[in-house]
Amino acid sequence: MHMQGRCEVSVEHRRCLLHRKDAEAFRTWLAGEGWVLVAGHGIYDAIRARKDGKWFIAYDRNRGDHLSVQADMQNIVRQFLATKGTVCGAKE
């Protein structure tokens, strides 16, 4: 387990930051941040975007209520969550 803010989370849960219900708002936010949204390449791609040669991919593994993201792209989801006033995906 790892302490993140006030939330205790496992490595797996640190990658599952984005709730399904926030996916459309996240897409809109990404576009506003200069990311170019592109079609997914497989059945598990829920969100795929590109900016400055970097790819952001959120995967839908059809388990649970959250999409998983690449470990090196967690900070992008955290920036989005900060605009919503959330910590660890839960309202304060």
C-alpha cells in the first residue's frame, strides 16, 4: 500500500483514477488542454489522445467503475481531478 494524500491505495488503484462517469468531461478537458483526441485502436482503448509527441491512453478493462491509465500519465488525470476539486477520486 502507498499513502497518497489522505487515501491509502494499492499500485493497481493508483492507475485507476478516472471514473467512467467522468470520461466525457475528461475528453473535453483534454481537448481544452491542447490534446488531439483520436479513435481507439482496440477494444480496451476508452480514450486515446496525442500532444507534443506523447500519447495518453485510458483503458477500459470492463472491470469496476474506473478506467486505468498508463503509469507515466497519472499526473494528467490528477490535474483534471484537481479542477473538479477531488482528491483520490472522492469529493472532499
